[in-house]
Amino acid sequence: MHIGLIGGIGPAATEVYYRAIVRAFAAADRRLHLTIAHADTREMVANMEAGRAAEQAAIFATYVDQLRAGGCDAVAVTSMGGHFCIAQLEPIASLPLLNAIPALDAFFADHPARRIGLLGTRAVMESGLYGLKSVEIVVPQGDALAAAHQAYIALAAAGVATPAQRDFFRQAITSLHDEQGADAVVLGGTDLSIAVDPNDFAFPIVDSALVHAHAIVRAALS
């Protein structure tokens, strides 16, 4: 399978996907065919915050067409925030989509944790990772949710994490565990790995980007 990625939303997340897929194909001793189309972070965030799912889906569909013209067989959106319009994109996409949400649902169905803390964009948090069914989801409450959204958007746009951002997300993760009873915390923003070191915590930290990337690899190698 020739994999197509809609990347750039943000660039750091795209790199996480790319490195994970390259490593997996190398480990399998298989040749990788992959093309990335660079989308606009600011445009996607503006449409997400305005609830313009149909408009963003139409934009993503043009990238799918671009990837199809480049020989791709299936496409993945390398952003959990970008999945806010995945239901609108699927019917109009010219290639099959490698959707992260079923992959995450399947992952957590087999995970020992049953109460999962979630960080990411407002759309990701308020939807409970778009209606994940296999586990109970808890998110920051009140003003803390808005603060987490703004901190994540700034992180994704910059592509690097400041010490203050690292401290913010460390405290947010700790709060989800200590105050809201999360057994594990999922990084529901695909750029969060640049700010969060799972080794800093005594409970599981799950990177949604890696779960999705591994699902893409399984589909491509099958």
C-alpha cells in the first residue's frame, strides 16, 4: 500500500507519524511507499473553532485528490483535532481514509485502564475523543479545559515546547490522575509528545499519534 498522509497540522505531529511508520517498515523489512500533503494549521484551527466541518472536509478532500494523483492508495489525517470533520470527509474523499477513532477505540478496548484522562483541542476533549466507546473519558473541567485547548493550539502552531508549556501539561496530566481518578491519560493532541515525557509519570501515558500510526502500518502491511 502507498500511504498518503495529510500533514502539517502541526508539523511536529507529522514527524511523529513519519518516524513511527518508517521504523515499523524497517522492522518488518518492507519497502515503504509514502507521500505527505502539507495542510495549513491556521486554516484548519479556524474552521475547527468555528464549527465549519463541511468546509474543512472539502479542503481536506483536495489534499486527498492530490495524494491520489501521487499514487496513494489510502489516506490518514495526522491530527486528532483534524478528525473533527472526518465524518464529513469520508463520503467525499476520493480514497479510503485510515480513521484514527476506530483504531483508538480498539486499542482501549484491550487496555487495562477503564477511566482515561484526555488532553487535546476543545473539539477532542468536549467530544470525548469523538465518542470513544470502549472506556470512560474524563477531561479538565471549567476554565481548565479552555486553558488546555489554548495551550495545545499554541504548542501545535509553534512545533516546539517551552518549559512553561511542559510544566502546564505535566500539571494537567497529574490533575487528571490525582483529582479525577484517571487510570491512564491519552495525549489526544498529536503534537503533545513534544511537551510530555511518559517517563515522568507512574501511570500509563498513551500517545494517540503512535496508536494511529501503528494502525496505519498494520493496514498497509496487511
